[in-house]
Amino acid sequence: MHPYSPEPAFSSLFAAFTGGYPQSIGRQLSRIMERQSDGDPLLVSSSSDVALFPGDGRPPKLQSFRKHTKGFIELTAVSHVPLAVCYVARMRELEPDSDAWRGRLQLLIDQSRSARQANTVEMWRDRVALKAFAGMETKLVDLIEYTLATSIDYMTQALSAPEMLSFDVLRRDYIDAGPDKLPTSMNDIMFATFGLALLDVGYRMITWLRGLEIDWSRTMVLVSGQSGRATAGVTWSSNNICNMIWRASGERLPPDRLFVAPHAPKFSLESTPSEEELKTLEQSYRSIWCGIRDSIDVARCMFEGYEAYQFVPATLDAMPPIRSVDDHAACVGRLRRIMEDPQQLVSNCVTDYICDELYRCNFRPQDVQIPGFSNVDYLRLATYSRRSIGREGIL
């Protein structure tokens, strides 16, 4: 049986229009748009980095905002400790006859001990040295001390009493522990540390973009490549960088000039691209942007007189509103949402709140109120844990 192939005459007619073919009408229209918009600013965000291509062949301005910046790994490592304990508990639950979970838990204990020893005011103030945390270094150290000491103690006990890794006990005594069990629950810790990481990201990103004097009315914006897990961040409401860029523009960026392109090539500043590579990337991104935009512009001409589609930026898709710095239920609801909804980036549990707080505080990060951090006296908790250092915990 021979495989089917379309009638050649119809294949040629198909190729005459479809933009995927180099000489097609669709591709030729995109090229005209590329030439005419060559001087317009092009802002491209990849999963960890942002590039502004000013146009007319001028060199780009580059900024890293996530993995390749100081402090991100340190903070998110702490954020992930309670989550890692829960993953080990799930391993044990799925394989009740295996002891493999013990090795994973012991490794996590050892790594947490090492991080606990490395956690000093000098590290945060002199080595990490982030403007967003200026003046908060001591409290940050105390938060991490409390988190790691508490977690080490719980994990160490669980090696001898595995029932502590059953989820009923884990929730009651560690993850969502009330004041009769822990002074501050690990749910509050996770939200606080995610919030602190996004405070730095949001502060640097927004202040950097605001300092570039971009003509937002002409700016072409592309959010490229995969961001987070394979299913996440493919829409405006689920990709936090969209809202961050829009807010940085003072909401002057026309929303319909920002496109999320998960299949577009991504770039990384981890190994700085050469000048030639950046030129090639810019041309590729301009081509993708124009190839998306041409359909919108043609539709507006074709169907004038009929009801138009108007894109309005959505907020972070029904995330529970945080009504106060003590709104524990809303914070935990957000943590649950970003883990259960495959479309969400993990950082979406805090992004809109932190951006709103930065605006409220006129971009003074030290004034931002972060649930689980601003409303907790970590000096008292950390002092107690340090007195108990001989038994690796505070419980």
C-alpha cells in the first residue's frame, strides 16, 4: 500500500499562501513587516534572562533575573526543603517495602546541615549583596536557621519513627503545623521564601526596565521558549513575566504587542552569546513576532464593522486574593494551586502580590510586607535553635 500524498496542484496552491514556506505570500508579508519595524524596540524574555534589542542594528542590553543571579539558588534551595521532605514521604508511600527513601532523606539532612553552617550574615551581606535585601540580612539568616534546624530535627526523628512521614502526621506536625506544634509552619516558610526570591527578581526586573526609557507604544515583546515545567507559562495569565513587563511599562505597553511563544528558541546568558549569535537571534525573534502580528492586522482590515476581539491582560487566573500579611489560608491556597495546576509556574503563587506590593511601596523593597516573613519574629526562633545546636534542632 503506497502512502498518500496530496495532489501536486493543490500542494502548490497550499504552499502559495502558508507562511511556513519561504516564498509564500504569508512569509513575504512578514518580511515586509520586519523591514518596516526594524527600528522598533524588541524585548525578549527567556526563562531566566531578558534582552532588549533597541532596533536599527544597535547592540542589545541584557539582564539575567533568575537562575544566573546571586541569591536565587540560595533562597529557592531553602524553599524546596519542605517540599523535598514531602516527595520523600510520597516515595515511601508508593514503595512501602523499600528502604530507598532513607538514603534520600539522609542525603537531604546532610545537605541541609551544610547549608545551615554556610548561612551567615556575611554571606548574604557581602557575597550575595542584593539591594532588595539591604538591611534585612540578619532576619534572612534567622529565617533560614529556623527552617533548616526545624527540618533537620524532623527528618532525623523520621528516620527512627517512619510514621512521621505519613501525610496526616506530616501535615499536622511540620507542613501546616499550628502554634501548638511549631511557632511557624513550613507552609508559611515556603510562601515567605518564594516571596523573598520574587522580591529580588521583581525589584531588579522592573527597575531595570524602567531605567531603559523604552518607547512602549512601539515595542515588540516576545516571551520565548519553555518556562518552568513543560505545560506551564504558555498564556499571559500563567506566565508571570508578562504581568511584570506590563507593570514595568506603567501599563503603557499595548497588551496586544506581547506574545508568549513557548516553541520559539530560547537564549541563556550563562554562556554569553557572541555578537553574531545575538544578531541571528534578533532576526529570528523579529521574524516570529511579525509572523504572529500579520494575522492580527489583516483580520482587523478584513472584518472591520464586526465585533472585534480586544485582548485584556488577565490577572493570575483566579489566585486567591491575599487580604492581609496574616492571610495564611490564601497563601496556602496559592501554594496548592501552583502545584495542582500544570499551567502555572511555581513562582506564580507570589508574583502578582509582590509586584503589587512593590508599587504600593514606591519600589522600596524593604517596605514590602511578605506573609510568613514580615509578620514573624525570627530572631527569637533562631536564637532558640542555636542554643539547641548540639541536637540539630529546636523541636
